[in-house]
Amino acid sequence: MSPSTRTLAAISCGALLAGTLLTGPALASDGDAGGALSPTDIGALKAATDPDPFTPREIRAAHAGSAAKDKRLGIGTSADGPTTLAYPSSSYLTANHVAQAYSNYCGPATARMTILHQGRSISQATLASRFGISPGSGGTSWGAMLSALQYYAHPAYAGEFLAYSPSSGDKSTYKSRLVVDIAGTYDSIAGNVWEVPGGPHLPGHPNTEIFHWVNIRGYKESGNYSQVQDPATSVWSGVPAQSPVWSDTLVVMMGGRGYQW
């Protein structure tokens, strides 16, 4: 994977979170799509402005990895109905919020939270060194995040890229994986969001373009809501550590990037 794309995919906490983006109203995203742009508009904007899009080969490889994990976990293969019927309507892993140590450390903070759910404590400094970033310089790449989760948390972690305009099937698949991950395998998810001006933003985020990593540690209403732990509490005072976010909206925000589960 080209390092430039994967770095940009994590910069909500790098140059994009510093100074110049601290303007504009915050948009809540727990309930509906929010913002002035429709999901289709958002997808078109992302497709037209992506600074370094993933290649078809990268996308195919990620889909294959997630499909193989689906098969191992039996997701979408039950003849008796949706796989998620076997799980409770709500489930949460331990709240273990970590605020990012520096403006560009959303990746290390998210990785730390995700790995903590597997019983291992790896510092942000150690993770940042592994990711090749330093305070105020660089962002966590997609490949570096997945490698760290597979090494420190669980080798079965897989990455799923999402289209710029995620489909209803993408949203349904995410919710099924969320439920099985949280209630079945007890793994949390690292979400890579791409927020655009006029589109939905995570609670407390300014209405501007932001690339950001977050931890997803639970769900309610059978996956219709995702419980998000946002490391940007140390960047903006209005960001809550924990937020229930409408899963369909979260998938829209992850469009053009994706999640690791």
C-alpha cells in the first residue's frame, strides 16, 4: 500500500486537527445523516477529491480478507436467518477510552484501546514508533494499523474498505460484523472515518474535512447504533469520550476508507 494514502487516512489528528480546523459548528451524528449533503453528494465529493485513493488491487485484497473472516465466523451463512439473531440486542466491551497524546496520535490511541480489549497494554509511544510517526509529524497508515492489530491483538483482524458511497449492503454487513465481533469474538473495531464539510461528523468535531481513527467497542438495537470511543477529547473540548452513533451514518463517514475488525 502506498504510504501517502494510508497516512492521509489517519490525519484527523495530524495537520488537519491543528489550528486551522478549529472553526465551524460541530455536527452531531447520533440519529440521522446530519449535515447539508446527502450520502450520494458526500460520496461524489470524496471520489472527486481523494488525495490518494486505494488501488483496485488493495480493495480486492481487503474484501477477500474480510470475506474469509465472514466464512470462518459464519456471518451471512445461516440457513435459519440472520447470524446476529444468536447474539444479544446490545453488548459492550469495557470502556477504556484513551485520549490521543498529540494532535496526530489518533492512530496510536485507537490502536491502544483496541489492543487493550485483548488484554494487552501497549503504549502510544511504542505504537507511534511502530507506525513511523512522531509528535506533530505523520499519521497512522492503514497498513500499519492492521499490522499492529494482527500482531498485538489478534491475528484474525481483517480490514474492510468501503466505497465512497457505501451501499445498503455495506451498512448491513458492517452491522452484522459489529455484533459478531463485540458479542461473539470480543474484539473491538478500529474505524477510519473521513468527514467532509456539510456531511455528518462525530459529536464535537468541527464542520470541516477530517481524517480520523476511532475505536468502536459496542452496539445497541442489534447493531443499529455503534458505541464509539473518540481519542480526540484532547484536541477539542466538546468531544465526548463515548458516543452512541447511528451505524448507517458511521458507515457513511467511513466511506472511502473503512474499518478493521
